Amino acid sequence: MEGTKIPYKMLSLDPFSQWLGIEILECELGNCKVAMTIRKEMLNSMGKAHGGITYSLADTAFGFSVNTNGRFAVSIETSINHIEALEEGDYIVAEASIESLKNKVGFYIIEVKKGDMLVALFKGVAYRTSKEWE
């Protein structure tokens, strides 16, 4: 399967990302940009977006990006820095960029932004299996 089509297939098979309302904005080999809008049921007890929401958007961008290279890949280590709080109605975009791709391991940086403002920074390491996407 052509690499840039893989994220669309992944999204069609991913009820959680669909529930989040994630849409794919751009996709190319090794990079993917996804977006979503914060909804009321995504807020924490302080009326701000739960950190898991930003994390999930970034993780989806990461997963889609690493799989564009044609092989099934899964995360083995991730981390996130939450920089700005988000509120209901905020539209956020996560853009994954490949930093290094080896035979078995890929390293990615994902920036999550609201407009031009960086709201979170996510780093991910993925394990690339030998199984090809069909």
C-alpha cells in the first residue's frame, strides 16, 4: 500500500481517534498533520482540556507518521510536555516530523499548536515490525 494512504486506513479502523474527531490535514512520507476540536466531554475538573486529549492527538499523529513508511510500527516510548492549557472549542493541530529512521526504530517530534502557539511538545520512539501494510 502506498505510504501516504496508510494513515487514512488506520483512521478508518480507529474508533478512539474517530471519537476524538481527529481529521487528517496533510500526510507525506514520514510526516503527518492531524487536527481536532476540544469538546466539553474532554474537559477535566478545572474546566481545561484533560492532558490525555492533547497526548492522544499527538500520539495519533506519531502513529500515522511512522506507519507511512509501509511497515507496521508501534510506539515503545513517548513523552509529552504540556505548555499551555486548552479550553472547550479550541482547535488544535499536531504535526509529526521524522527525526531519524533506522531499520527497526524511528524517532519523531510532534508539535501541538493552537494557531501559531505551541501548546504541547511530544517525543516518540517507534518499533518498526517486518509486517507490511496491505
